[in-house]
Amino acid sequence: MSKADIGVFGGSGFYSFLPDVEEVRVHTPYGPPSDKIALATVGDRRLAFLPRHGRDHSVPAHMVNFRANLWALKELGVTEILAPCSCGSLQPHIDPGDFVILDQFVDRTRGRADTFFNGPETHHIGAAEPYCSRLRALAAEVAHDQGITVHAQGTMVVIQGPRFSTRAESAWFTREGWDVVGMTQHPEAILARELGICYTGIALVTDYDTGIAQGREPVSIDEVFRVFRENVSKVQGLIHAMLTRMGGDRPCECEAEAWRAVVG
């Protein structure tokens, strides 16, 4: 089987920056991933790209087979994952077009398969710091160097989808002090952590969520896609620059935490 060092989850717009793509289909114990995996060499790094919603965005967030997606990348040899995603702002100082390097999430989903270990083997993965601190610092540094307005930390509240929040829900999230809202970081981040894979969530703000301020129009999917298209080149540039500084030693706790989680 073809191999890769670094994985990227994202939208179909990322195909355009991958040279000489080889597509592979990976079978997993958890069913099929969202799509074929595109393999490419960028610099001296071997990259595996998987659109988490499928290349035609046919898989809504609540139907993504997160376990299959993560397992497939692990099977290919991936040890580090960059996970760009779109999100809505919950705070007035975070604007559309800004990037947020996530350091925490709040899970408001339901019924998603969120562990690889349902017994008899049990793992209790530590989730106090759900994202790789090393990759977070690198993402923030590179974004700053590229002139991107970046927030070096932030909490995402992850909602079930596919609907957006009500005004009351959004206002509640804002009062709690959470920064952005999205639909995909859970269980993606935790499943990567269970496998000992370094993972960082790079959130592109596409809208002001419904409850952030009076007088604003509620979020719409057209607005989300419009802002995403306007900024996709920035996301691509950030990932491309990060790749040149990844793929070596991993002086972080991600792999060790996966081992510590094992019971028995």
C-alpha cells in the first residue's frame, strides 16, 4: 500500500494545490472513509488528503464516518494531521476571514461513534489538551508570518448539524465565552488522539453566528461558501508552508498520551 507521513482533512478545493495525485481506496474495520484518499508529494513530504465531506460535499457533518477516516490515514502511516475547517464566530473580536488555531472544544453532538475502544480493550484517553501543542504553535507562527489575522487559541463548540444554531443557542455559547462554532472537530480530534496522531484544528471564520450581535443577518450556507472560497488560497498557503516544517521528530505528548490511556 502507498504510504504518507502527513494527513490533511478539508474541502474539495484543496485538490488544486496537490501535484501528481495518486488516488487510493482504503478499506477499514469501520466501513469506507468519506472518499478516496489523494496521495501527493509536496517538497520532500508525502501527503494524504481526504475531503471529510466527500469531494462533492455529499456527506453532512453528522454522517461523516470519522472512525473510518482516521483509521485510513493511520493505515497509510500518517503521524501528523492538519485539519482545516470552517466555523462561525461567537465573539465580536473574531471576524470573518480570521483564522483560529483551536486549543479546546466543547462537545454538543450526540450519537457519534467517538472511540475505537468499545471493549474488551479499554482506553481512557486524556482530553485536557485535545490538540497537539507543537502543531498549534507552528500553525500560529506560520499564519502570522503570512500576514493572516490569526487567533493563537480558541474554543470551538461542536454542534450536531446539519442545521445551524438558533439565536438562543448561539447567544448561550457566546455568554459561556466560547469563541467559534462548527460541526466537525468532535470526534475527529479525539479519535486522532486515541491513535497517537498529532492533530491540529485550523478554523477559518466564515460568518458571525446567529446570536453574536443584534442586527446581523443569520448565517446562511451561501455566505459560508462565499467566504471560504475567498480565503481558500490562504488556507492552502498556510498548509503548504507548514508541510516544509513537519514530518520529523515529534517532541510532544501525543503518542505518549495514547499509550498512557491503555488499561491493564
